[in-house]
Amino acid sequence: MSGAGMCGPGYAAVADVPVLLEKYPIGQGFLARYVGMSRDELRALQDQQFRRLMVRGWQIPFYQRLWGGQGLEAGDIAGLDDIVRLPVFDKSDLMASLTAYPPFGDYHGMTGGLGQGGQRGPVVLQTTSGTTGKPQLLLFGPRGREVGNLLVARMALWQGLADGDVVHSVYGHGMINGGHYIREAFTHFTNSIFISAGTGLETRSAVQVRMMAEFGATVAVGFIDYIRKLADVARAEGLVPGEDIRLRMIMGHLGTEDRRGLEEAWGGAKAFDWYGLGDTGCIAAEGPERDGLYVWEDAQFVEILDAGGNIVAEGGAGDLVVTCLYKDDVAPCIRFNTHDVSAFRTGLGPHGLPMRRICGFLGRSDNMIKFKGISIYPQAIGGLLGGMAELTGEYVCHVRRDVAGYDRMAITLEHREPATDPTRYVDLFRQGLGVELEVRLVAPGTTSDLTQLDHRQKPIRLIDERDA
């Protein structure tokens, strides 16, 4: 038998994008489907998807071990109301799976495995950026991959992306998933022109801003820290943001970052927040009113849990736990604890959608510092620096233990002008965080080696020297 005769259906046939667009509409189709839908109708849709997802989950060795270890059997989880009976898992469990079942782990459910001679459908292999440790393997089937792309396109179109917009992306490539799936979303499902510039290592920052001017970039997508830096680079290259580079939209993970300062740096461009992970795809995004991030609840089920695994009170902050209702092909994601902290906003938004809203990214529970009895999320510090034109917005936190055994915390801030008196910023953090911290003022660009801003997807904001 020839090798050609053994080939199964290809990526496009398996994905069946027209069917996916019916299930997960974008553009006006999204609004037509969901505006006016009740919460009960949406819950019924979620429950139907969850039941199908659980059938797939019980076929995956990873979940068989995870759930069986809790004494659960197939059929014990009758529907979405029972989801709280399932244990959560996190990245450490996935990394343990990769170690125990190399090289691809046992959480993917690929028949026969990669390279083992068994039949399987098409698979996309990427990794995370490794922000919180060793990069994690990410595996996607065609349907799961393209639904993830559709959710990004839905976000962009709802926020205002128009036909013919020139989109400049600073998401990284290589093995990292971010740049690839963002490119796929915009090129597969919008009529924009997409520029895959990547990080500062892939395309030097000075080259990037000249490209933005030359090609008429109107939209920038990527991590906010680097997009903000590009505004300074543009000025250094003699290009005026808002005149020579006329961005009107910026889409990125704003979280607690200074939205107003970013918009002013780019001459009035409107910045939109969204939230997602490599494991889950796009989870939530702001709409045109920027009144909270709407969870794509036709595709994602989100819980917010406390440290004990209990659902937090309405409006309370806790760990985001995500179930991807749509990922029922390769690598299902069922009660994944992101360890990203957020909170549900009370009430529904003004658009008539039944989707709940979250506040966005507030910090990481596994990167939280308990200092003098106060919980501090290093990523949230940027939000306190808004509107201070004398600062670049770049910072890094150091935690150390002194000879007496006491913890000390210092924040290094980049200051545009020579400055020796940090009192203003000490007072700012005392009022905003409720604790007094040391503050060091340094020249622009000084922290880049520590934060690795030019080549990391997410800059390092905390350096813990207590165990050094």
C-alpha cells in the first residue's frame, strides 16, 4: 500500500470552518445571535457543550488519572451543575505529564501518538513563552485551533477593526504560540493587512517603527509594555506618533497597566484590553464601550475560586479557572487553574448580551508577595504610575532578605529626567499599596536587561533574591 493511500483528511477538511462560523459567529453575526439571549438560554447552550466535552475528557489518560484519583467514574458528572465536583489542575500537572510520558505527555488524546505509527488527525504543535518557568508544550486540533482564532477575530471586529486596517503585531514567533495564532486569526477571519513584526529580537525596534510609518499602520496588537516602548523609539527615530504613525487602535493585555498614558504616548490611539492564554485561547475581551471584559461564554466557562478551591463571593477576586467548552478534539481543557487573579463585574453590560464580564488581569496568585501583611501583585504596580509623564512606565521589583532576617522590597522606576528624590513615589506606593517600599530612580532603558522587555512576551516584573 502506498504512503499516499494512508493519508487521512487534511487540516482544512477537519476544521470545516463554515460549520465553526455557524457555531461561533463573529462580526454582526455574533451580535445577531446573542443580543437579547437570556442567561438561561446561554446556560443551556453551555451545558450541552459541557456534556459532549466530558465524553471526550474521559477518553484522555490525563483526565482518567486526575478524576479517577478523586473516586469519580464516567457518568458521575451529569452536567455543568456538577462541574464543581471535578478537581482543578494547573501548569504543574501538565509539566508532570510531559515528564512522566515524554515527549508529548498524556493530556492530548492523540490516537497512536506522534511518530508512533498510529493514525491521528492533523495536529498543531507550539509552546508557551515560558514566562512562569520552562515552556509548556501546546497541542491543537484543527477545530480547536480555528475556534480559538475565531474568538480573537470576534474580539477585534467588535472593538472596531475595519476592512483595510493595517495591523502591526509585536507578538513573538518561533515555537511560541502567541504570534502564530494572532496572525492566523487576523488573516483567516478579517480583511485587515497583517504585519508580523514580532519581538524586538525578531525585528529591531527602530526597524519596526519605520515599518509602521511606511506601511501606514493603523492598529497595533501585542503586549502593552513593548508597544508603549515603541512610542519612545518612534520619537527617537524622528517619527511623531499620531502624525507620522497614525495608530487609532491598540489591542493588548492591559490588565492593570496605564491605559491613558499608553494612549497619550501614541497620539490618542484607543486602547482595548483582552485576556487569554496559550492553553485556552481568547477568554474575554472589552467591547466598544470598554466597560469590562466580556467572557465568550458560548465557548468558555469561567469560575473564580479562592485558595481553597471555593467559589468566591460575587465581585470578589480569586484565581481564574477556565473550561474550554469548544476544545473537544486535541488537548481538552477542563477546570484549568490559570493562577491569574481577576473578579467578575456585577450586572450585565449595556449591549444586551448575556455574557458576564470580568475585571481583567489583576495579578498572579503564584507571584503574589506578602510584605508586612499586605498582599502585593508586582504586575499591578504599573497601574499606580498612570499619568506620570516623567516616568517611562518601566519598572522592576526586588525582594531580598536582610542580615537580620527581615524582608525588604524595592521598586526601581525608570525616570526620564535626572532625579534624586524618590519621596513622591514612596508616598504614592504607601497610599496605593498600604505599605512603605524603597524606591530607586534610574535612567530610561536601565531596567531592560532585568525585565528582558525586548525579547520576552511578558516582561519580568519581580526578582526575588531571598533564596539567592
